[in-house]
Amino acid sequence: MFRNQYDSDAITWSPQGRLHQVEYAMEAVKQGSCAVGLKSSTHVVLLGLKRSAHELSTHQKKVLYIDDHIGCAIAGLTSDARMLSKFMRTECLHSKFAFETPMPIQRLVAKLGDKAQVTTQQYGGRPYGVGLLIGGFDKIAGPKLYQFCPSANFFDCQAMAIGSRSQSSRTYLERNLSKFLNAKRDELIIYGLHALRDSLPNNYELTVHNTSVLVVSANEVCKLIEEEEIAKLLSQLESRSKREETIEGEEVGTKKDSEQEQHERDLSMQLDE
């Protein structure tokens, strides 16, 4: 009822205690294409589903390089993501020049949160309409994965998915969370591809053209995976899915047979009585 009166700027609170422009920015994240992040004890993997505005345009970048030990996946407004990624790159360069050491990921995410918080405290700006999954490797803390929200909140995660239809991806990640810790590099990427595929509508599929994958670890500089390697991993995912469907079908058939046998035994006992 009060929305039209209290959504003209990002610093006016509604009578219900809500900042509507912040909620609009979070809604923009929900409408962006899905991004998935997960980590093991040695690697961090970020995946993004690329979209194209129409058939004649190229796919937009969804996974961005920040530094040799940090990358990010985005969901929401790409223009805002470019601005924030430039800010993070600048902070990483300042750390190298001033302290001669890579920027710790937790400090970088905290600086990003402070920057986003300003838009909800000073008149004349608007919240950033993009959500980020920031992953990287610290020499002391090891692999780290953070979720950054337009509200300036950030969370340390083991695995996370944001964007459109990301609930299906989060459900898959929650069911397989215990498998990620000891997973190897390629196996962890396949888990991420499976989660990303669950966010697709029924008439779409993952291809080398609409999938971006970034990997970072202690022994591997942050880099995007080439299309040839993505194609191999997608074929492995397809073969694994077929095996799982076969095993599941056999289990269902065995369960039906056992239920039928139990029903026949119960029926024979009733006849004997």
C-alpha cells in the first residue's frame, strides 16, 4: 500500500521497516541467470550460465577474473558487476603494491560490503543490482567461497547457487554437500555442472557456448576452463547421469518386485485362514 510513497530512494524506510529499492535490487539477482559456486579442501569452482540477448549477439560473461587467487561469478545486472569487479581488482593491486602480498579474500569481501552499504546510507545512489559468488584461495585460510548480496550482506559458504531457478541447484548442493570436501578437481567441476544443469528449463541443455567454469587452487592460478575441456566434462556428466538413471530404474524395479511378492504372501495367508 505504501510502496509508491517509499521507493523513490534507497535511504527511506517504509512503515514496515523495509527498504524497497534494496528489495528491488535483490529481485534483479533472482532474475539473472544462475551462478554456482562450491569448494573442496583443495579447490574452488565457480560456474555461470551465460545468456545472449538474441540470436545475433554473443553470450555475456558470467564468470570474471579478479586476481591470480580470486574470481567471481555474477547474477543480475552485468554493468553493476563490471563496476564492482573493477573495484575488487583495484583493491588487489593496492595490496600488492603497499604490502607486497595478495589481498586476503575475507578483507576484500568486507571492503566490498562497506562499499555497497554506502548506497543505503547516503542519498543520490542506488543499491547494486547484482549478486556475487566470490571464490579464491588464501595461503592461511585455504579455499574460501563467499556470497555477496545487494543488501551488503555476505556469507561464508561451502556451496551456493544464486540467480534464476537457483533453488533446484541449491537442493542438489545440499543433498551432496558431504561429497565436496574430498572431491578432486574434475569431480568437483562435474558436481557444479550437475547443479547448474538443474536450474535449466526442460527444453534447454548445457553446452560449451553457454557454460563458464573457473577454477582456483593453491597450485593453479585462477583461470577460465577452455571449451575443449568443458566439452569433455559435459560428456562425463552425461554418462554419469545415464548410469544413475539406470541404477535408479533397477532399484525401483526391485522395490516393485518385492512389494508384489509381499502382496502375494499376504494374500496367500488370508486364503489359508
